Amino acid sequence: MRIAIVHDALCVSGGAERLVLWMAKAFPEAPIYTSVYLTTGTFAGYQHIEVHQLPFARLISTEKQFKLLFPLWLYLIHQLDFR
């Protein structure tokens, strides 16, 4: 069985981000997919894990910017094929 970890955004150091980090430790081969990953806002534990972002995610530098474009991210993440 193949596992992928998918989260809407890794922008802050919150409970959901902590859970994703624990899931990544439990399933070290599972890739992490997210719309936006801001290294300065999340836990340091993500620095040693490969996180796949959506196109154009590198243009986002704050959580506020991410939230303004949330409908776009939602649409793009639904287009991913996880087969």
C-alpha cells in the first residue's frame, strides 16, 4: 500500500501542522503534498522532509497572501493525481 500525506497549507506552527509532522515520522516514505509551505512559519522538523508544493507557491510569503488566494489553491490541489 502506498501512502501520501496531504495538507491544505503548512504556513504556521499549529496543531494540524504538528499532526502532519508526526504522520511524516510514522510514515517516512510517504511524500507530503501541500498548496503552500512557508519554512519560516512552521516547525523546524519539516526542514529535513521533502514537501511538494503546488505551482506558484513560491510566490507566497505570508499566511495572509495564502488565504487571499485560497480558492485557487483549493482548485489546484483537487487537480493532483495521487495514483
